[in-house]
Amino acid sequence: MADRKAKRIMSILSWLIVGLVAGFLAKYVVPGEGPGGVLGDIIVGIVGAFIGGFVFNSLGHSSVSGVNVYSVLVAFIGAVILLFAMRLFARRTV
């Protein structure tokens, strides 16, 4: 029971770390104002990981699989897609 709880906590921490790194990098690649602060970077990165995982799975590749360079790359690409989409829709509503 304790082993399963420890794995769950490590999984959550992994998503937070990958999300933070991917969101931070994507914010500096995509021009414009990003969501605020570290929490915004984490959210963009985690949502980006889902988007990147979907895109990579659609192309026949694996998706996010832990804290490694490939997972950060997948999440980063998804986060860049997300930020471009956010910029596109923000311009249309203003």
C-alpha cells in the first residue's frame, strides 16, 4: 500500500517537473506574454504534454514516459502548440 502511494507521488512530481521545464522553455520560444509565473509554466507544460502525447501518438511515436529528455521534448512541442493556439485565439477576441 505504501509502495503504491510513493509511486503515485513520484508520478505527480514527474509531471510537475516535466511540465515546468517544458512550459518554461516554450514561453521563451513563443513570442508574447505567457501565463503568469511558475504555476502558469507548469500548467502550460502539463497541458502541452497531453497535446504533444496526442500528436506523437498520432504520428506513431511514444508519448511522455517519465522524467527524461524525450518526455520534455514531447511536452515542449505540445506546449509550443498550446501557446501558439492561445495567442491566435487571444488576438481574435480582442
